[in-house]
Amino acid sequence: MHDWQYFFNHDRSNLNQGTYRIFEPEWKAEILHWFSQKDVDRQQKEDFIQALIDFDDGCGDFYRYRAYFLAAEALSQFPECSLGDAIVEQLLKWSYAYFRQDKRDWQILPKPLVQTARKTLELTDRKRVIAAFVHLVHTTESRSILRVAAEKLGTLDPGNKSAIAALTLLTPVVENTQTFCQINQNPGEIPVGDETAIAALVHLMETTLNKDNCCNAIAALGKIAVGNQTAIAALVKFLQINQGDRICFDASQALWQIDPGNASIIKSLIHIIETSANISLINRAATYLLEIEPENKTAIATLSKTLETSQSDNERLQAAQSLLQVDSNNQVAINVLFGLVKNLGQSPKHPDDAQYIADGAARVLSQIDPSNQLAINALVEMIRTADDHSYLNLAVKDLGLFGAGNEAAILTLIELIASTKDDYLLCNAVASLEKIDPGNKIVIPALLERIQTSQYKCGRLYAAKSLVKIDPGNPKAIATLCQIRQSNPYEHESIFTDAVQNLEQLDPENKLVQEKLNEVIPTLLRFIQIFQQDDDNKNCCNNATILLPYESCLLDIADSLTKILQSEHLPQVVITLKDYLGKQFYKNNSYRYEAVFNIIWHCAENLTYPDFHKAIN
């Protein structure tokens, strides 16, 4: 079998009479083997490559690209091909559109095309690809292009001198200490172990009169000076000179990061505990000391004293949490947490602080004892008696942390869901119920009713959000989220996209799931067709390079659709979306164009060429 037309014989007049094995995955290995055979005439191979790269598919180039990528991959078996240089050059253009030197030739290419081209670069003739990147490194005037090309070249050909020279040229040079202080906000800009940077930071730490700059320098040393003896010695000296100062706590943390176990750290922390008048600093030092030395008696004694004597609920909460991390049976700490949870039902002078503290105590207690019956009883009582809605909501949330399978907790939440008129409270109650009794379907009718009857958008939103958690893919919930997202392009993005992405977890073989998908997929396709930003934002975003919320949303929906579409959906999907591939959409609605392109690319990869051609024409 030496005739290449056995694999590919395009019959434009009757596609069903043609041969298109080049698009059938099971034939790919055989085709590549054919190119490697010595007894196949070279001209046959050349003609096959020419036919592949010249293929005019008559359906938007989707199959032209596939043919071209096969030709490129064939070069790995037929490296002497006369068309090889041109093919690799084209792959580079598709992979990195901004490599084009002529700005008039600028073009933003669809993501699937770019990704496939880059993948094919790794599969084609390696020598040609390396040569192409070397040429680019030596000829480009763009630093961004130089970086990408050099990094890729270093991956393809480790030790390549051109790549090393380019990356050395691109290594950032920092000229002042102020830049070093910004490393906390820009981690990774300065390499770990950079001697110049470390010396500058040590100098700044030792000489600056600005405490903030000193703190920043210390924090930066903790990030880049691991094991560096100069930095270690400087921090040890700093701790000796500034004993007991607040900044010594920061220095102790940094020193532990670069030299764990250094004796000066524990000595400094103990000194802070024994001499500082700042109770908050003492507790911070004791907490950190307990982290690095879990049995340290000074730290345990200090935090235990805080539990007994502090008038600050927040300090007692932090102390209890730290002590329970080293001794989960510490009954004094557990009792303190339980007391803080019970305080939620009272009316303190600072209710917001009380809620925060009670919630924190409940979370810590649930990690130690998730079945604590006293906590469950207290929260159930609060839910049944609380008049303040903020306390009620918090008690409902915290109940979700305890009592998995607890009948009293489950019944309390079910009763609340059935009776409450508060949309936000409904959402919280359903979320907690899902945690302690996963899959409970009793509340589905209540949520469906709320979707249909709530006069408030937020009510329908909360109900739909809760419903998709209990019943992923519920068509009414998805339709409601689509409607709300369409009317508010810049709100609720994560709720909607999360609900759609959850569809990916469903079993497409399940008949009930199939019924859901058959109803949901047309809803999502319609959303892609009509969703748009308002005119004001459209105008202000012209020529912008950032990905805006409406763009991200459509691309996320498209990505999820490609994962849930079944073979029987594909022809109709192509028919539904094909008109959005026109030039007017590429120019005026590029975000929608890209979303549609991604979906149809997926369809092209999973339909036969004749079937796809029929659907798109």
C-alpha cells in the first residue's frame, strides 16, 4: 500500500464517496508509519504532504487545520521533506501570533488553534523547531518575544547556548533597595540566594530609621535568604540589639524561615513573653513559639493564663486554638470555645465582634469535636429562639459544622427551610443541611417554589444557587441563573459558572442525567447567543487586553459545554452556532466568536468530515 490516496482522497462533489482516514484517530499511527517506510517513494510522501497542507475543507478551515497538523507531525517520520521549513514556520505563527513583525499582519487567534499548534511543535521535526527558535532569538527586537522563545528553546534543547545567552540578558537587575522592599508584593522577582539582593536588604535592615522599610527588608530576607550565613548572622545580631522590640517578632519569624532551629529564635520569643507590656504581642509570640516548639512550657503557660484572665474574647479564642493544636483534649480550651459559641445568643455592646468570635470558636471546636452535643444543642436553641436575623444566620451556618447525621440538627434546618420567608436565611439553611445530611431531597420542592414565586431577584438567585448544589444540573435552576446573569452581566458570575461547571461531574450514562442535559444544553446555547455587555462598557473596553467578566463567562460556559456534549448533540450544536463565526462577530463580538469557535472546534474533532460539512453548510 504505497499510494497515499488510500488514506486521503477528497471528492468535493460527493463527500460520502471520498476517503478521509486522515481524520480518523485510529488511522493516525498507520499514516505516520507509512511516512517512515523506506520503500515508499519519496515523491508519494511529498505529494501527500502537499495535499494535506493545501486541503480546502469548505467548512471554516476546521478540517484544514487538522490536515495541516497531521502533515506537521509527519515531518517527524519524514524530516527530509522539502516543505518542512514552511510548515514549521506556519506552526510558529499559529502558536505565537505576536511573533509577526508586521503590525498590519496582527491577528488574535482562537485558543484551540494556538494550543494545538504548540502541541504539534513538540511532535514535529525537532531539529527544524530548534533552528526556528534559534533564528527567532537572534532576530527579534521584542523582549517579550525573546523571553518566550528562549524559554521554549531551553525546554526543547537543554543547554542551548542561544537560550542561555538570551535568558541571561533578560535576568532582572535591581538597582535600589526600595525595589527589594517590594518583594512581599511581588514574590519571585528576585531569585532565592541572590547575593546582591541579600547584601542590600541586610544593609537596609541595619541602617534605616523607617520601621516599615525595616520590616519589609526583614520579610524579604525570609523569602530569599534561605541558608545564607550573612543573612542569618545579621538577623541574630539584630535580635540581640533590639531585644523585646515588636520588630523582633518579625525578625524571629524571618530567621526561622531561613535557619529553622536557630537557638536565638526561641530565646528572643521568650524574652518578648517575659518582658513586653503588649499583651497582644505576648500572645502572638507564645502562639508562634508553640508552632515551632509544640511542648514549650513557657508558651503553654502564657496561653493558659490568657484563657483564665484575659478580658478579650478574641485573645481567648486565639489562645484556645493554639493550645488545642498541640493538645486536642485540653478541656479548659474546649470549655472556653463552647462558652464563646453560647455567647452568640446574647446582646453584647459590639455584636459584629461577637459574631466573628463566636463563629471562629464554632469552627475551631468543630475541628476538634465535630459531634459536640452541647454545641449542637446550643445552636439549635438559638435558631429556634433568636430574634436577631444576623445571629440567626450565623447560628444556621455554624450548625452546618457539627452533627453530621444528627437528627435534631437536620430536623431544625428542614423546619426552618419550610417556614422562613427570608431568602438569604433559606440559602444558608440549605447549605448547612447539605453539609450534615448530603443529598437530602426533601427541600427541593421548597426551593423550586421559591424560584417561581419570589418577588426578589436575590431570592430566586439564592434558591437556584442552593438547588444546583442539592440537584446538580436542575434545568429550572440553570435557566433561572442564565436569566439573572443575562440581566446583570457584571454580577453573580461565579455562582452561574460554578453551577454550569458542576454539570461536568454528572454521569452522562445515567438516563436522568441525559434528560437534564437535553434540557440544559439548549438553554446554555441560547445564553451564548444572546449574552452581551452594555454599550457603555463595550465602548470603554475597545482595544483592551484584559479579559472582562462577560468574556470570561462565555469562555467558561463554552469550556463546560465541550465536556458535557454527547455525540448526538453535536450536529445540532453546529447548526445552532455556525452563524456566529462570521466576520462581523469576530470584529464586534470577539468574545462570543471565540466561545463559539471553541465549541465548534470540539464538534469538528468528534464528527466525521462529511457530517460536519453538512451541518455547517
